[in-house]
Amino acid sequence: MLLRTVELTKTYRGAIRANDAITLRVAAGEVVGLLGHNGAGKSTLIGQIVGLIRPTSGAIELAGRDPVADPAFARQACSTQLQAQAPLSGVTPAEAIEMIGRLRGGRRPAVRARTRQLLSALDIARWSTTNADDLSGGVRRLTAFCMAVVVPGQLVLLDEPTNDVDPIRRRLLWDQVRSLADSGHGVLVVTHNVAEAERVVDRAVVLDQGRVVAHGTPAELRAGISHSLCLEVTPSTGSALQIEEWASVTPSDAEHRMTLRLLPEDAARAAAWAQAQMAAGAIEQFSINPVSLEDVYVGLTTQTEEAGEDALVA
């Protein structure tokens, strides 16, 4: 196993627990998605793995060694893209990427060739010689990704790599993430783009309030949901839908969309209900799909938030 954490905990002043007994693993050749809201402890975990943050308790094993005791080894074994934008002022993307590749021990010809390959694969070669001060946030973010993977470590740590990146280049970036694992590297990626990550990750770890609330392959996580279908409807302006007893409403980030969870045996009457609502002008469109990893994630984190609120009330 390339990375293993056991009961990893970080407590700050005031008894604030950023991480609470986190146990996870990442093998060479796999992509593990670390999912969770802001403040769930994801970035703290990244800092602990690379030796920047000392755990309060628990253990980390990285390639058979302790990164807390040997942070210099951790920095060499890991290549990291942090959540904050990389400092690029005064250099071009090509210069920044090649400089990091050389610092990580890459030979100049290989680093230069890898730099060109990454810039082309992410469709940002046109900005390779542009001063970074004149780049958009998305191109800067993609440049930072290239800096992290130009000479990748055994373990690649990516903290929100698609922030500010446009949809087309996000797909290209995910392709590169998958390629890293396919070439034998372990990848731990922190992301809010659960729907996009689902097609790339081998396993997912869901964090909420510093704790692991679920882990497994996307299929295993979806299998834990009894209502395994989703009916998504877009209500017409001003319409008040009467929800049938076979459906349960789930939270949605979309302001004008409603998501209803269904049992497979209720799919036919759900479709009939939606068609009737559309004919009556109550909804504009609908679709029935299998539950996604994003649906599972929303359900899990909502449950733990509600449990916490109940405890405060009690």
C-alpha cells in the first residue's frame, strides 16, 4: 500500500478537531477521491501527509515510511497541488513548469518534452510564453497542475485542481489524472466536482466535520442507497407540485430544479406522473436516472449535518 493513515487526528486550540480519527488508504495505480464540504478537514489531511502539519494523534505510512518523522522524504515522494494558487508572478507557464521539473530532479530534455506534452494535452499551449500575471485564473490553475505532475512523485496530491477551470479543460485535466494512475502513480484528489470525479476515481472517501462518513467504490456507495433512482424535474414558474407518496425530496444546488428519489418499482408511475405534470404545464422538463455518486454524497453529508443539529437541540 502506497499510503495508509490510521486514526489520524488533528486538534487545534479550543479543542477544534480538523481531522477526527481518519483512516484511509491509497494504492499505486488508483485514484482516490476525497469528498467533503469546505471545512471538512480535507486540506488539513493533505498537509499532514506531506509533513507540513503534525498530527495530534494517529499514524501515517507513506511508501513504508513515516512522513512526520521524515518530511524531506515526504516532499520527494509526493508531488502536490495545493488549493491556493501557485506563485507565478514574473514567469511564463512553460518556465514555471520546467523550473519545478528540474527542482524535482528531472533531466532538462525530459522535463521540456513533458512540459510541452502537458500544455498541449490541457489545451493551454497558446499561453506557454505569456507572462503569468496576464493569465486567467483557470489557466493559472492548469499551470499549477502541470507543475505538480511534470515530474510526479509516487503519490500525487491534488487539492481542488479544477477550481476556476472551464468545463472543456476540466475534462482534459481529469483525463490526465486518470493517466497518472494508469502509469502507476497513486492519486489522492480533493474535489467538489463530485459528478466529474465519478468517472475517474476508483474509490471515494467522504469526509464530514472531520470524520470519514463513508468510503468505497462509486458502485459500493450507490448500492447503499435504497431509493436507487432519481427523478429530476424543472417546475414551471409559480407552480406548486404535489409530491406523491412514492417519492422523497432530496436537496439540490439548482435553484429551479427538484430531485425526487425513487424505488425501481416506482419508476413507471413516476414517469406517468411527470408526463401528466408536463401536460398540465406544472413542469417544464424531467428525467429519470440512476442515483449518482453526487446524490450519495449530498445524502450522507446532509444526514450528518442534521444529526449534529439534533444533538445541539437536545
